[in-house]
Amino acid sequence: MEKPERHTVESAAAAGSAAAADFWRPFPAAQQPDWPDPAALRDVTGRLAAAAPLVTAGECDALRGRMAAVARGEAILLQGGDCAETFAQVTADSVRRKLKTLLQMAVVLTHATALPVVKVGRMAGQYAKPRSSPVERQDGLTLPSYRGDAVNGLEFTAEARTPDPARLHTMYEASARTLGLVRSLTTGGFAGLSQVHAWNRGFVASSQAGRRYEALADEIGRSLAFMRACGIDTRELGTADFYVSHEGLLLDYEAALVRTDPETGRAYAGSGHLLWIGERTRQPDGAHIEFFSRLSNPIAVKLGPAATADDALKLIDRLDPRREPGRLTFVVRAGADRVRDVLPVLVEKVGAEGARVCWVSDPMHGNTTTAPSGHKTRRFETVLDEVRGFVEVHRALGTHPGGIHVELTGDDVTECVGGGNPLLAEDLPARYETACDPRLNHTQSLDLAFLLAEMYRDR
């Protein structure tokens, strides 16, 4: 079979949304559902193709500019949210708690680094998950694996686990509701500096590890007092730039939402500001790389412990041939025991090629274990150690540790063990609510932010 023709980002963008939406189809597409009704799939994607995009080209360009600052060492990325969103979680309270957690973390990191923090949620689209096996077995019954609410249901029944294309439209509607809530909160005073600092003071007062963080919290308070003394009305700083992201896994959905900017002729994924390509779908000759090579959004790629410098360079050639800061982010998920060995070679070889990528740590995915109760979990201290190793490597190389990408929630769940208010393995069943992988809870997330702030200040 003749190999499909490849195109650059620039030539593909000029071809418009139809080209970007279709050219990936001859390439092998990993981790796609086995949709049982092709006609129903065509009906849903046709409706999505006629719907309004969830994000605009201007917003995507603005984020790309902010990511360029991260690549240059002039900003920090904070990206976080649910492992897998569920339709049932699309409530004002749930969105508010996640946003509150990320805003609290961002204020701590901004003060510690004296750099802007680019705030990106794993929100408004993170409804699909790759799986290590296409099937799951329970009590002698074999059914398709749960691939996220965008594809099928979590309940272990034949009806729930059958992929249903109608869920793609439900994902679009749920994402639109989430984005509406986020935009309302971030422009309506919810993100005010004084309010966010008051939340952090409450955390410091209640946390068992709070005394360790008191000095930094006091510094932030003095900075706000200084601003007010200088006549700066901090109430005017009550808005926040906030962007949304998800793994661009389901190519039928993503293709249906591609839109062309009439001003520039460039094609954009209309489903989210920043999309990433996962460890299981980053094959240079695969459909995901081909699809995203044609879009102008900022793009990220996950790199696991087996990733080589040659892998990274091939991805750069395909996704960022012009070496433009802000276009490409590498999210390293090596594991705490491997990051100090894997990361230096990647950073040095990529730098030697003149590529200006953003380097970001995902300390969650390489550190998953199974508790005696059978629950998947992560140890907070191991997560922290991977972040520490990530920062140490960049410090040794004289390069910029661009930020973190974490799975977290604003709720008081019991999914990861350890932390400042330590959870034990026997606590896991109390509020184990994730639809897929374990997340840091609100307190653990803030612990991580304060401890990461200490690492950045020690550089």
C-alpha cells in the first residue's frame, strides 16, 4: 500500500478545515472506539460540524503566545483537572471547586517565581480515555473497556459498555456548559487576588503542614498590602485568563469541530484551546500526529519513560517544523524512579536541535500503584519526588522547568495517599470517586503548589 502524503503545518492550514478534518483518515488511528453504527456516527459528526466552535482562533492564538513565554523561561504552566470528566460532574459547584483550587495554586506559584502563571484546566472536553486493553473481565464476563463518558458508560453491563455515538454530542453540550461556567467565574470577581489569598490563608491555618507554608503566605499578604498602599485597587485584578485542554483522542469528534479562521485561512481545533497527544497515540506515522500537524492550536505530547531523543526529534519535525516557541509542549511522565535518568538526554538533544519547546512535568501517570484494597492509587511523596527530579534536572542543565500537568479535583476525595494531612491506604474506600485514575484532592493539590514554590525559589 502506498504511504499517504505528509504535509507541513503551514500548507495544511491553508487548505482549510475540510482538509484538516479528512487527511488523517488513511493513517492508522490507535485507541479509537469500535462504533457499532456508522450511520449514527455520521449523523452526530454532521451535527457537530454545523455547530458553533467551543473556542475561538483568537483565544487559541493568545494561549500560544503565553506558551511561547513558557518556552522562553518567562512564565510557568499550571495545568490540572480530572483524569476523566463525567457528564454527572458538570455542575456549578464542581466547576467552581476545581477552578478555585487551580487559582489558589497559581497565586502561590506566581509569588514564588515572580513569573506569570499560565492557567489551563483539564476541563470542558476530557471525556475520553485510552485504555491498555480493549476489553475488561469481571466474574467470567468480558465486555468492552470503559473509554470515558464520551464513548460508553462505566457500569459493567453490555448495554452501558456498547459505544454510543450520541455521547459525542452530549460531550459537546457538557463542554459548552463547563466553558460557560468557567468564563462567568473568571470574569465575575471569583478570581480576585485578595479573595484567593484569603482562601490560601484558610488552607494554611487548617493544614497539618500549615506552619511550613506560613512564611510564604505572609509574604503574599504583605505584597497585597503594599499594592493597596500604593493605590492599586486589587479588586480590578479580579479576572483571570483561563484556558481549557483535553487529550485529543477521538478523531471523529475532533475533526468535526475543526474550523478555519476566515482572517488567516488557518485551521484550528474548535474543541479546546490546547490539546495533547497521549503516550499511546504519538506514533509519528499515525493518524493523531497527522491530524494535529495541520492545526494551529498549541499542541502537547506526552513522553513516557521509554521515549527516546530520536522520538522527540521526529515529533518536533512533524508538529513544529519551524521551531516556533509556544507551538509544542513535551509533557514528561517518566516516573519518580526514572525522571533523573530519562529527562537530561531528552532536554539536551532537543535543545541542540534548536527547538524551543515547553518542558512540563506530569508526575501522576508514571507513579500509579495498587493498594491492598484493590484501588489504584498514587503516593503524594512519590508524585512530589518526580516533580523535584524534574526541577533538579533543569537546574543542572541551566534550562527552564516549564510547569506541571496534574490530575486533581477540588473535592475532598480519598484517592491518593500521603500529603500534609496524610491519607492512609485504609482511607481510600471512604471517598474514592474517580471514573478512571486517582486524583490529588484539594488539600494535596495546595500542598504540591507550596512545595513546588519552595523548589522554584531554591533554584
